[in-house]
Amino acid sequence: MGFATADETVRGIKVVADARDTLSNVAPEAASLIAVQKVEVAEIVSRIGADETLVDYYVHGEDLYAFVLNGDSIKGFRLSAKGLEEEVRAFREAIDRRSAHAMELGRTLNDRLIRPLLADLKGSKLVIAPHGVLHYVPFAALSDGEGYLVDRFSVRLIPSASTLVYLR
């Protein structure tokens, strides 16, 4: 079995590009699952209800960025991601084992992920777009020591903020 020639490679790339273009025109929702679609922030904000706040997380190295969007504003936060993976793993394991330690671990994650944003979380609905290890966080189970996040907000998870333009 030999390697493709340059002409075959170029033809293959063109076929894939044409297929993506066709899919983008016929079914943009499906195309968004296989290729990054540029979505303007204003379009995302327009999809957020009056009683909703979107929290879009992004992990980069030891930094964790949180962007809070609601009808009034867009605000960015730089948080620490140092040790985050271990905390998430410990929290999930504690929940699986039904350990009394789970609430304490949930409070630690809440202090890291939610508490710094709390003043900017408006309304009763929270839409969270996690990134990286945060996809494994059961956000509704995070605790502030007095109750769970789900007691304060209706919590909805989405794969990314840009998917809001395809949701009803």
C-alpha cells in the first residue's frame, strides 16, 4: 500500500471541504458538530432568556476562565485550574461511594467555580458551558454549605456557548 500522491491528497481535501459546505447549507446544526462555526457574541446573548445567565468556562493550562453573560453584561473572570482535575475526580468518587465527604468536596468546587461569579449570576436559570475536565462536574450537586446549586438555580448544561443558536 503506497502513500497518496499530492494530486490525490488535494482532491481528497477538496471533497471533504465541499461536503462540509454542503452540510453547512443543508443542516447547519449538524455541521456545527464536526466543524467550528463562528458565532457572534451578540447572537449568543440574544438567545439567553431574561431570567437566565450563561457561564462559559475555558481551561488553559493552570488558568480557568469563566465568562458570565446575561441580558445586562458580559464579564470575564480568571480563576485557577491548578489541581482542578484531582478535585473533580475526588468529588465524583465521593458521590459514587456515597461518602459524607462529598458535600465538603462539592463546597470546595463551588468555592472555586461558582462563588467568584455569584454577584453576576442573575435570574433563576443557570446555563453552563463547561470545558475540559469540567464536563465531568455534576454542577447541580455543588454545595455552598447551606444548599445545593440546584436549590438556587435551574441548571442546564450545554456543550458550548455557540450551541445556543441551534437550541429552542
